[in-house]
Amino acid sequence: NAGVTQTPKFRILKIGQSMTLQCTQDMNHNYMYWYRQDPGMGLKLIYYSVGAGITDKGEVPNGYNVSRSTTEDFPLRLELAAPSQTSVYFCATAQARTVQETQYFGPGTRLLVL
Amino acid sequence: GDSVTQMEGPVTLSEEAFLTINCTYTATGYPSLFWYVQYPGEGLQLLLKATKADDKGSNKGFEATYRKETTSFHLEKGSVQVSDSAVYFCALNSEEYGNKLVFGAGTILRVKS
């Protein structure tokens, strides 16, 4: 099992460009999350999904969009990249919605917007 | 809202020294508490967790006890190794936003041989 995979590992964007960060999991988990990690800060939740076809905003959703057409995939879309979106992005999954659940993280995508 | 506060780093120790990283939390309800570790260039990995008061989580020589009375979940290890050098995050499950994790800012640990 690959677990949670993310592509690309690193990307440089120009201001105003768009891109999609890919996240795929093979653990058959219902819950998926996108977090961003800024230097010296903990992770902040961007969007989450409780199952295929269902997505919802997290704490910092502005400038991002998501979709969840399958259980396995949860892509994150940046439509008009801005320098404030320079960050490391992590995708995570969890099996079910209880407070005891462990979240499993992908290796991250480092994004630089210039 | 829910929050996690952990001690600032970096923490620099010699090999075989004792490690403590403090973590306190504010939460409504009864969250589970977690320590995640991030090695250089990698994603976050679960190190240990505790799901109710007085539970002790342990893994790879690390331990942390869920203290409801002091709202704390301090991470300890009796003898650190160079390979323990990483960033350590304390976190709790919030009932908001689909059971999201609320993270502390992270503590950098550097272990010297």
C-alpha cells in the first residue's frame, strides 16, 4: 500500500497562474483533508471531505477549490496564485469521524509563488 | 475555539539526554491528543496518541500522559538519539470542521552526538 501520495513535490508558480495539487489514497478512508503549513506555524485546514461528492470549507479556504469525485482522489485547485499562498501543502486521510481517529499524512507539496 | 500551545524551540540536546517538550491545550468537549513528528523533507507521522484522561501514549521510547486537570500532554523521552532530530507537533482533534486536527506551532529538536 502506498498510503497517501501527493504530486508534485515542488512547484514554482508565477502570480496569477493556476495549478492543481494532487492527492491520492489507497486506504479506502472516507475523510480527507487539505492543510497548509507556513514557516514556524502549525498546520491550518483549507478544505475537507467526508466522502465522495461531499466537500466543505475549513479555516482558510479563500483562493482554493476542491472536488471529490472518487474515494481515492482529493485534488486542491489554486485558480489565481498569490504570494500569500507560498506554503507547504499536506493532504491527510482518516477512516471515520470520531475524535479518536488518527489522520495519515502525505509527504507534502512545496509551493513557491513569485 | 480550540487551541494548542507548545514550547518554542529549537531545543538542542546532547545524545542520551532527557527530553521534555511541553504542550497545553484549550478545548471544549473531550478531545483526543496527539504527537506528530516531521523528519526533514518528509510529511507528518503519528508518534503517539491518547484518547481519554490519564491515558499514556507511548512509542519508540517517547511517552506522553493526557492530564485533564492541567490540560497538558507533555512529550518525554529518557535518552534521545541523533535520529530523533525532527520537528514535533502537539495536536488535538476538534469537533469542528469534520474532526480536523488543531496543531501547535511545532518544536524543533536538534540532537548532537
